[in-house]
Amino acid sequence: MKTIYILLPLLIAFANPTFAAGGGTSSSSSNTYGSSSSGNDSYGSTDRFAEVHTLIRLEKFKEAHKVLKSMPVKSDEADRLNLLGFTARKFGNLNGAGKFYEQALMLNPKHANALEYQGELFLQLGQIKNAERNLAKLKKICWIPCSAERKLKKAISAHLTN
């Protein structure tokens, strides 16, 4: 019984995946816009998406999108593509957003934020079944409900009640 009390906090801590940039799901990063970077990349430098996150918080989605477009490809490319999709969707470029989410998910099929945001895009497009498929994928990835799963579930519920 003592072992359960020791292991349970560890399981909970690791159940909501936070992997290094490019290697995980980005579901519980400290920001809410899709980067799994924890503030440092593998070389110890600061978060390269800091300016983008600031622009997003200011709802300057086109500007954030331009900054992202100018960034070089790195090991966190799935995160960059996810943010490109997020910003494109927020300023109304739904086709572009869909392409960016697809590319992010090709690089990392378990990218929780890309699955969540793509699910939200599906809802905007009236593709409820596709959004529900993304929710099912998130349920498999996050064996204890993660933020991305909760948000998409709430968005689907809200969409269905409207």
C-alpha cells in the first residue's frame, strides 16, 4: 500500500506528457498556444517562441504568423507548424491552418495541442465527426485527461449545445 502512495504522484506527474521540444505532445506546456518548449531548448537557450506567445496574447495573430514563417526549421518543427496553424486559424485562414496542423501531425502524430486545435478547426468547419476522432486520439495519448483533451471535449460539447 505504501508503494501506491509513492508511485501515484509520479504517475500523475508523468501522465500529462511534457516532452522536450519536437519529441512530445505539448499538452501541458506552460503556455497555452502549443509549444512544448519548457523555456529552454536542448542547448539551454531561451524559448524561441517567446515573441510569438507575446503576440498571441496580444491577439496579433497575423504578426505572430509572420514571425513563425520566418523561423528556421529546427527539432521543434511540429511545435512551429502547430503555432502556424493556430495563428492562421485565428486570423481566418482556415485552409492554411488545416495544412499546418496536418504537417505538424505528420511529424508528431501524438502532438496533443495540434490534435486539439485541429479538432477546434473541424468544429469551425462543421466536421464534428473529425473533431470527435481527434478527441478519441487524445484520450489514448493522455491516459489521465490532459488539458488538450479537456479543452476539445468542452469545445465539442459547446458546439453540440448551440
